Amino acid sequence: MGDYPSRSDNATAGDLGVTSRHAQGAGAGVYPSSNDEPPVGGGGALPKKARFSVETAFRALSTAAGAMVLVIIVAIAAFLVSKAVPALQKNNGNFLTETTWFPNDAEPVFGIAALAFGTVLSSLLALLISVPIALAIALFLSHYAPKRLATPLGFVIDLLAAVPSVVFGLWGRDYFQQPVRDFSIWLNEYFGWLPIFGGEGPFGQSIMLGALVLAIMVLPIVTSLSREVFQQTPGMNEEAALALGATRWEMIRTAVLPYGKPGVIAAVMLGLGRALGETIALALTLGITFDISFNLIQNGGNSIAANIANSFAEANATGRGALIASGLVLFAITLVVNMTARAIIYRRREFRDSAA
Amino acid sequence: MSVLEQEVPGVVMTPDNIRTRKLPPAVNLGVAVAALVVAAALVLGLGIGNWVLVIVLGAAFYLGGLFFAAGRVEGVRAARNRTMKSLIYAACVLAVLPLASVVWTLVSKGASRLDGDFFGTSMNNISARDPMGGAYHAIIGTLEQVGIAALMAVPLGVLGAIYLVEYGKGRFAATVRFFVDVMTGIPSIVAGLFILSFWVLIVSPYFNDGRPQFSGFAAALALAVLMLPTIVRSTEEMLRLVPGPLREGSYALGVPQWKTILKVVLPTALPGIVTGVMLSIARAAGETAPVMLVAGGAAAINFDPFAGNQQSLALFVYQQAGDASKYAPARAWTAALTLVVLVLALTIAAKLLARRNKLSR
């Protein structure tokens, strides 16, 4: 003890002088000159933090890239508003309640009411058709099908989500319209006393055709998202239900569905978001009229996005502004729907992580 | 004397009453046939529909009959189980029908114009009475727009994901992550309108003597807006799968963080990142609306993405679908088939790559 001086007494030990940043040797024990620098006690041989380095630059670059997303979202809102306001000021009708769309006239009159109504009606109808079927397929893939069948089938479902909407639109207009027309005539004959199936025709290019095509397009998204949720059900919950003597359906009802409920709600809302924004498929299949009607089978129907696609070519400056204004409404609607869906998913994730 | 050995009067322990009783398959089949016969008799007898109604009504009768028969033999709970299973299988069949129809129509109608002319010529000087004309200009447009969009969106998206995984902490990173998810759901037409009001109407006049100008580059910008969130999300997921010890090993060797990310983390996650990028490219290639709003579409070949209208494959399908010429539908279907083949090839390649990826959940 004390026979030899400790290493730290030797002020030059470790002073390797590798670079300019290795100025001080170990054990110099000097207090840092400013708060930015770490205390240079025994660790003085380590390189000091440089004021500017590749590290700082890279970090700033990636932070900027991350912030870019926020910039884009804000820019979308800002630029749409800047182009929509001049057109809205020239509008002679009430933008929110007017159903007609004449923004190109000398005295422009246009309103979003009929378009927003058609958008919401066709999307909700599409979800009404596709969600039960999508959930059934998701359950089939996660709990009924043998693995050898489930894997390729899930693959095909994922592929279908990638098929461009214009292809579904073309199919709906050229091929699917005839069966839907026959079905509409049949519905009109036997259920014409219901207002939604009433009317004198012609039938075919109707809300029903649009909603059916939309349903086919939404189906893969809702299916693959809810399948993932169902597959995450804790195996122990399932086994516990089965061990208590539950049949397979009872097991699904008591263990799988309650666990997956928030995820399914989120999947449905994401599907709704996609259905609301769908453009080309509806532009090709709807009858394009400007009225508010619950009749599902008569030619007619319109949506915000389809109207933009259809009237963009012949729009003048005011007309373009009016279309941008309608796009702003669509943006707001989808933003609300998506944010709600994501908030549900996030809450569920926190719940799951804390439970685990 | 244990409970098991007690004789319960009137019950004989045979295999029949210690197992649950099952509905024999023959009865199942009988119910199906009976349901179809009843439905056919009802529909055709009253003349209220054709064979489609027979099948739909028959299926409904079958489900009802099965529930009744199984309920008598197996009990209500087992019957409900059976009915739900049948419903779930029926839903799968119901969903496959339209999808098979789409594929069949696409292939049968699309094959009619699959010739060299279609892939070698544009629509320049093709009048309504001309049977020829092709999609060469549209294919060029799609490749250029998607390529430029990928050049912009991929670095930005990967860097954004690096921020979220490696650097991002606290409220700001959470906000960015949330809005990346929200941005995934922005309708394509809104992205088109955004680029229309930002690039075409405000910025492009500076490059074109004060007149707004459509261009392929504007379409690429819109597609990049759509691709960005998908790339960030998929890359983020892949980077999170890179094992922590790999990073720590690199730090322990004195490698700074940026070099660790570029030399260790990114190469490890690369196959997954490429998969995500390919999926987003496939999605962008199929977009019609934004291209229509900001590139305008054209009949002639335009190699320059920075000046003048440009066509894209999806927009070509839409325009030919609305064309009055009797030769237009054939062109539309062939272009649709080409587009689907392109998109599906990208998607399948991406999925196969993902399957070979060693970093999986």
C-alpha cells in the first residue's frame, strides 16, 4: 500500500496524442472549461465531442427527413386552402348546402352537399357489404383453414390489394354492370315498395354498382389487417376457452373477437378511409348526377373524388378552385377518419405492451 | 365406492352415450339436396327469378335446415358452431367469385391487342377509326414518373425511418410517427390536387415564361408524396428488427453512430427495405388520379419529364375507357393487363424477397 504511486498520479499516462482531440492525458483531473464538455477526469484519453461532425450532420439530416412528413401535411392543407379561397369567394351559392355544381359559369354556383352525401353513402354501403365478408375470410385464414391453404390464400389476398383501382373500375363498368342491372331490375320488381329500391329506371350505373366495386376493393385491406389482429390472439386464451368445453365458434366469440375488437375497428376505419378517397373506380361506375337521393339502384350517384376526375378537364380557374375546395373537404374527412383509426390502434398498442 | 362405479339407473355405458353424437355426413348431404330442390321448386314454380336466386335461396335453406337437423342431433351449441363454420366458408366462396371474374375478364379481353404494335407505337395521329395505336408513350411515362418518384421518396423515406428508429425520442418523434401513419391514408386525388396547386399553378410558371405547365415531374412529385409514408413505415419496421447487440458491437469497436447505421444497420435490414420500396412502387405505378391532374395525359411520346404533358399506363386505361372509338375498349383492356402484370410482378418479387429475408418477426 502506497509503495508505488498510483497510475493516475502520473500526469502523462495515456497521453497518446493520437489526434488533436486527445489533448489531455488520463488523470489530469481538470474541470471542464465549459458545461458542454464532459469532465475530463480519468476519461481524458477519450475523444472530446466535436462541435461539428458527420454525426451531427447525419442526425440533423435524418431529423429533417422525419420532419418533412409534418411539413408535407401542413403544406397540403395550406396550398389547398390558398387555391380554394378565391373560388369560394366567387361562389354565389352556399358551399356547404348547395347541391348543384356550376363553377365554370359566369355566375358560379356550386356546393359540396350532394357530392359529400354520395361519397359517404357509397363508402358506408361498401363497408356494410365488405366488412362481414372480410371478417369471415380473416377468421377462415387465422382459425379455420389448414396452414397449407391459409398461406397461399393470404398471399393472393395481399396481391389483390395491389391491383390498381382503374382495373376494378373498368371491370365494373364493362362487365359487372350487366349482372348488377339484372339484379336491380329484380329488386325493383319485388321490392320496389322500398324507397331505396324504387324508381322507374334506367338501372345499372348506380350507387349499388359503385358500392359493390368499392366493396371488392376494400375487402383485401380489411381482411389482411384483421387477420393479423386475429392471429395475435394469445394462444392461452384460446386454449383456456377450448379446455372449458367451448366449441370452436364459442372460442372465437369469447376469446378471439373481444381481443381483436379494437384492431378490427381500426381496420374498418382504414378501409373507410380508402373507400372515401377512391377516385377512378367510382368515376367509371357511378352515373354522375348532382342530387341527394337514397335510391340505390337507379342510374346516378356521385362522389367528391369522382367529380374531381370527371370535371377537371373542362374546368376554368374558378372551376379548378372549386374542385380544390371539394378536395379540401375530402382531405378533412379522410384525415379525421384516419386519425381516429390510428388513435385506436395506438391506444391498443400501449394497452398490449403494458399488459405483456 | 367411488362415484364412477355407481350405477345410474336406466343408463348403460355404451360408446354411444359417452361420446357426443355427430350428425352423419349423409344427413348433411341430404339437407343440401333437399334445400336446393325446395329452392328450385319455389323459384321456378312462382317464376320469381333464375338459377342465381335458386342457389342463393338454396344456400339459405341449407343453412337453416342444417341448423335444425344438427340442433336435434348434436345440440344447439354444436349446431351454432356448424352454422358459423358454413357461413365462414360461404363468405370465402362469395369473395373469390368476383375476384376470379376480374382475373378472367382481364386475361380474356386483354389478350386481344397483345401485339408488337401495342408496345411499339403511341396514340399519335390515331383517329377514332384506326384500329391500331399503342401504349408505348404511356409505358415510357409510367417508368419515368415512378422512377423519379422513387428517387425522391426512397432517400427521404429511409432517412425519416432512421430518425424514427435511431434518433427520435420524445413527443416530436411520436408526432412524426403518428402523422406518417395518418399520411398513409391520404387519398391519391388529394395528393394530386396538392401538387396541382403547389407545383403546377405556383412553381412551374417560373420555368415556363409565366404559364402553368403540366409535366411528368409534377406527377412524380405527387407519387412521391404517396410513396413516402409507405416507405417510412416499412423501413421503420425493418430497422426495428435489426438486433440491438449488432449495434452495440459496433459501438464497442468505437464506430460512431452514423457509421454504425450506414455500415451495420442498413445492410442488415436491406432486403426488407427493398421489399417495402418495391411494394410502394407497385402501388404508385397503379395510381391514375394524381397523374391525370398534374401530367395531363398525352397522345404522343414525350421523353422529357420536365416539360409538357406526359401519359401514364393507368391514365391511358382510364382515357381509353372513356373514348368513343370502338377500338378503344380493346386498347384499354390490354393496357390494364399490362399494368396489372407490371404491378403484380413487382409485388410478387417483393413478397418472395421478403420470404428470403432472415430478419422476420
